[in-house]
Amino acid sequence: MKKTLFTCLAVLAVFAIASSAAAVTCTIDQRPGATLLVPYFQVSYDADGNVITTGAGARDTIVTIMNASSAPMIAHVDVYDRQTIIRLDFDIALSGFDVQPMRMSDIISGFLPVTSNGLGDDACQRNPSASVYPDSDGYLRVRPLSPATGLDNSQATTQYSVPAFNFDLASQLREDCNGDLDALAVGYLVIDHANYCNLSNPSDPVYYENDAIGMENNLWGEIIFTSGLGIPTYAMSTVNLEADVAFGDAAELDPFDTVRTFYARYWDPFTEVFCTNCGSGDPETDLSLSAPWDAGFGDQREPLGLKWAARWFDAGLALTTTFRVWRSSPAGGDCDVEAPTVTLNFFDEEENTTTQGTCPSPCTNPTFNFPFETQQRVIADFARPVGAAAGWVDMSFVNNSSGTELDQAWVDYAFEGAQAFETILVPATQLDPSSCNPLGITGFVQTITPAISVIPTGTGI
């Protein structure tokens, strides 16, 4: 953290907009958000449980978090395994315009980022002198009288011992459904703006009820996948999810109506507290402007879509494709209950496709299961048009028989070649017209429409 620059920053004394540029809710765009999703990370291990750092089998992931605002803030990081069991959470203090990188091999070995308020002090509320914004060093948005957990005000911190824990996190992230250990530790991250340091996580309804989760769209980041030989080495942006008060407004209208949000499967609309003075536009009385930590109803994060398009190559060692899929489904994701199946429609470059059954009827597209909440699959796992070496695939995660209206997914894909500069990582293209109203989803009333907002909630620069 570049704390030497902190005293030179001019921090605004009131909450204002995060930026003057427009942001589009209900679609994932390259804008700072209130939550970052790292949909997949990988770290390689040998048979003795040691990180592999060199050679062809070495794999690691570097995640970098950035703060687009002049105001300091707290980022809460949650580490999940492939079955969406939370294995670790910790807090990071970000000064204004800060950058915080972290190598996942370090994180799962217990070497967490140690951050402070610029003076070497804990930025969290357990520190009696920790300030609340708009003080110039106010990382906190509120000192909670009722925190998310009973220990938040005494033990939540951004300053960790080295190592920070002594349990075998790597083995938890390597274990497959047979109890065996894979060569790769695999998982995903969600990184939330937090109103105060906490020991909670998004799966706990109190995380929302007691306003541990923040609503400021100031976080952005990047993910770099590395290898010991330098090939493949590629990168992508974090998936930036914006908070929009319209989601909370829609959920308040009728808690019995399901509103798709990123964390909707976790919080309870019947235990949330309504914001009684939001949306007036008055900077002195409108809580959504003057106190955004107290204006949220639920998580208010835009969800991800369910239909994706990805390119593929299958030219053997010369050039191949790997799909990385993150998905969220209340119906599955663990070893006992697999997530709903996925319908795939592979096309080659001559528009030929694949079918199963007897055509013309009954004739359907093949299905394939991405059973976990994060995974990677090589192109050889899939049935494709015979003899084709390239094309594209339509992936539909809509499954109204075994899925729910809260299902969502993210897809990216990598081309890996035998030579330098042949390896790239590409985000898939979303085919839904709106991630809030995805094609084919039934069984819910959605009152959110895609909207362009020029006043995303957050602190100004």
C-alpha cells in the first residue's frame, strides 16, 4: 500500500458519486463495482503437499484489488472451494487509489496481506482510534453497535500474524469428491466492499441485516494465471458487480417476489430492515446518499446471466481450448447434489452442429454437467461436429426442471498453444439481453429492468 501518498489525497467530506461516467446495471461491464468475483483460481502442489513454483506443472494465480476512489475503504475477501464451502475470510484496508496484489499460493499458505491506516495502526473498529469516513483516514463507514458477529469489534482486523493460521487449507482446496487430493488447489473468491471489518461472510443473513456488506461501487481488479515456464501465462479482469438501490427497492415492494441478485440465495427479505428515507435525492436526509451503509436492502448486487457463447479450437498440441465455468445454484454445487445440467450447442466454422437422438424428431442438443461451482474443462471432454478443428459453442445454464430462478453463471475460455504468444484468456459473450431477466427463466416476478445510471453509489474522487 502506498501510504506515503495518503496525506496528499484530498478526501471529500460528503458522500457523492463514484464517477461521472455512466454504468449499466443488469449487464457486466468494465466499471468499478461493490463486489468482485474471481471465478477461478489454481495453485499446483506436488505429492508431498508442497507448492510447485517452477517447471511445466507449476501453476499459480495472482489477484490484484484496486480502489478507484480517493476515500479509504475495507475490502472483505472470502475464499471458497469448488463446492462453495467457505474456507477462509479476511479483511484488507485500502487507502484512496490503493493497489493490493496477492498471490494465491501465499494466501492459502497463511500469508495474508497485512494492511494498516498508513501509520502502522489497525484500520478496524477494534482499534479505539480508528476513524470513520469522512475523516481523512476513515476506512470504516460505521462503528457497528450490532456487528455481524459478536467478535467483530474485538477481533476483526487487517493486521495478521505470519502465518495467519495453521490449518491445512491447501488440502481442503485440493480434495475431490472421492477424498483424493488433486494436483491443483482450486477455488474462487468474492471480494465485497465492507462497512466495517468483520468475521462474517455472504452466506450468513446477518452479514446483510447488520450492514457488514457495503454498497460503494469503487472496487476493480485483475486476475493473472502464471506458470513456472511462463507458458501459459494470461490474465483477465475481475468480474465487477455493481450495487444498485433499485434491487433493494424492488425487493421491498413485495418480499414474496423473487428478485434476482448475486447473493439472493443467502439473505432473507423477511429479516431485512427497510430503508425508510431513501431515494428522495436530498443529500442531507436521503440515506442512500448520506449513509449508503444503512441504505441497503439485501445485497443489491447485479446478478450474472445464464446463456454464454465461447469460441473453441481443437488442433491437438498445436492449439487447444479450456473452458472455465463458475456457477451459482441453490440446487447443487456439492458432491452430494450436482448442479443442474447444461445444454450445449457446438458449431463448427461451417455452421454444422451436434445432436443426440433420432433426427428430425426427437432430436436435441447434447447436455453436459459442470457439476461444481468452479471448474475447468478441456475441449476434448465434449462432443463436437465430426472432424472440425474450430468453431463456437452456445452454453445454456437454464434448467427449470432441476434449477431455480436464482441460478447464474460465468464463463471464460483459454486458447493454449505450444509456442509463445499463442495462449490467451477471453471472457465469454453473454447472450442474455439482461442478466436480471435471462432468457428461459420462469417462476418469478422480476421488477428490475436494465438501466443506465450516472450516479452509482459511492465515495467521490
